Amino acid sequence: MLSQIDTRTLGNGLRLICAPYINDTISKFAVLQVFVKSGPRFENSKFSGIGHFVEHLLFRGCAEYPSSTELNAHFETLGDGLQGATTREYSNYSIEVPRENLEAAIRALGLLFSGPLLKEIETEKGIVFEEIQEELDEQGSENLLENVSRSMIYGSEPVAKPILGRKPSVGALTSEDVRHFFNHFYAPSQMIVVCAGAVNESDFFYWGEKYLSFASKFPTGDFSGLEGSYPVHGTFVGPRLYYLEESSSQIETLISFRGFSESEPEFFSQLFLERLLDDGLSSRLQRSLCENRGLLYDINASTDTLSICGLFEVSFRVSDRNLSEVIDLILEEFEKLQSELIPEAEFEKVQARLSREADQLFERAGIWGIRLGEIELFDLPLPKNLADWKARFRAVSREDIQDLARRLFNPANRVIGLQGKLRKGRFLKLEKQLT
């Protein structure tokens, strides 16, 4: 199990977080992660997609390893290779290494983030264009339910924009744009480095001081206007229903509700509700729709939370003939949660599951490292130790879940997206039924 964390701030402002295993014989591996604020939340229309694009360019090399092949080959000799990902409000870089390679991995990260070459941007644009194309149809229209639903719910807020950006904005990016963005958002004072797992605290902080005390090298562009806080609950008014037509034997369906963020007190109740609805074959949605009625093969409930906003979603694939009945049954389940308290036995089952999941969270260095990075990056009011994390779940009551359901499952918060091939006239009937 991971122990209490310790933090240090270097002279350049870079923050180090260390979460070692209590018993360092549990694992021989440590997970090293870097976090920076980036993604659609910090982009305007002109720079849409720049955060994700810069994440790609970082893998193009640095002074000591001046090509993509050399840089990535080096990281692959140290561990499982450097991985990168950009969300709607941060970019994350991670590598898992055996403890004997941890110093070399920290050194390599220092070399990369202190002086990336950020080169070959036209070549990288071609790669990103192909990635963007995966989210569009043959006519260039949006073809990803996730993106369309978020554009409806979040409206003009930056987090509504696709993480990848689109060809006009990415294609217009210049070398100067990229370097200015990097200097602003990747300044050491904006970065957090987390190490969790098989790590000695004193060694980690010594190596961090030795290899990560670099200064920024690029001129600063004016991106300060992109760092505001945006409304948690905007002016969205549902219910809304939309349809993306494509040839398919089933209808992919996404039911989205504007929910609560990681910064709000409802966060743990929202996670509780997610587990109540989707926790194996005996949970509510699986039992009602799959096991009892045989209408679906599978159904998933999930939360997508950021520091400033959040969504609660249910997704499934279903034949056209069963679509209307399935949606009706799901909405009836939501109404039941609003009108009735959860039975005590079901409530205790979910509590026990969430307690086990908390134990798992604190045993998985990579996952807990991500949560620590998010907490530190956005100053989230979330626990940093297992006892307090479990206590937050124990504090959730059946009345809390009922109150949350009443606010969350309000039709005014709802968007339903459909993708597939509906029978003629089917959408108009569904629209009348659901809106």
C-alpha cells in the first residue's frame, strides 16, 4: 500500500510529490508522471488543439536525443516507454521503471522538458490530421457522440471543444505559437512531477533537485487570458436529442447529464451513484435490462469529471426495435432513484464495493499518481490518504443519493445522442417521446 505523500517545491517552482510504498518489497517498480495544465479548457478557437499538438511534439526529441527514434528508444531502455495523454484540462506524461532506473528516468525527463526541440511540426500535423479524421465522417462532420454531447451541454465554454482541435486551427499553428505555448504552460512553476511506488523519498527529492531545476528557455507568449475559471453550471437547458446517421446493425446510444465537478461536495455521492447503477451483473441497469429482460448485451454508467465541471453518462448499443423501450426503462430507473430511498442492503453492498476500490486505488501506483497530480494541479478538496478517502464514502447517506438523483437526473440537464441507422420516421417519434 502507498504511504502518506510528501512534497517539495524546487527553486524554479516545480513541485515534486512522492508516494512510496509502505513496504518497499511489494514492488520493484516506480511510476514517474509529469502534469501540466493544458487541453481545451486553456484554449480559444484560434489555438484549439494546441495542447494536444504540443504533447505530440514533445516526443520529437531534445538536445541529447535529437530524434523521435533516439528519444523514445532511450525511454524504452529504462522502462515501458514514455506515454503521453491530453485531457480537457491537463497533459500527462508517464513511465514505469524498475527502481534501479529511476534516477536515469528523472534525468531523461529533465533533459526533455528543459529543452525540447519541438521540430518537424508539419510532419506531426499530418499525424494529428489522421487522428482528427477518426472523429469525423466522410463529409467532415462530427462523428463522435462524446464530442457532440459535450458541445451541446457546455455550449461556448472551452471544455466543449474537442481535445484534438480541428484541421483549420491545428493547420494554422506556427513554430512560434508552439514555443510560446510551451513556455507559458510548461514553465517549471506550472509543472508537477509525481513518483509513486518503489521509491525512496530522499533519493527522489535529491534527483529532482539535481535534474529538474532547469529554467525556461523560450520567449513567453500571452496565453494568460486562457486561464480563467468557467461556470460549473451554465445556461444549458435540455432535454435534447440528436442523431448521427451511419450504416450499422445497432444504435450506439449516449445519455449524458450535466453533473458535478471534482471540486464540489457531490463528487463522492456521484461516484456512489455510478457504482449503484453499474457494478457487475447484479447492479441495477445490468439486472433490469440485460439479465431480466434480455434487451441488451451490455450497458455502462460512468462519470467524466473535471476540476470545474462534470458529466454523468450511460452508454449502450441496442437494436432499433429495442431502443425506445430501453431508454424508457433507464429513465424510469432514474425516476425511481428520485422517489425512493435505496434499500439498505443494496446501499451496504455499494459501500463495501467502494471501500474495496479505495484499497485498490492506494495499491496501484500509476492510478493513484494520476489522482495526486490532479489534486495538486487544481488544488482539489480531495483526500490524499486512504483513511480520509474511505471516510468520505462512509459519509454518503441514502438521503444524499436521493437528493443527488433529483438534481442530476432533471430532464433540463439531459442530452441523448444516437448513432446508427434508424428506421424511417423513427427519430421524429423518439424526439416527441423524449423532448
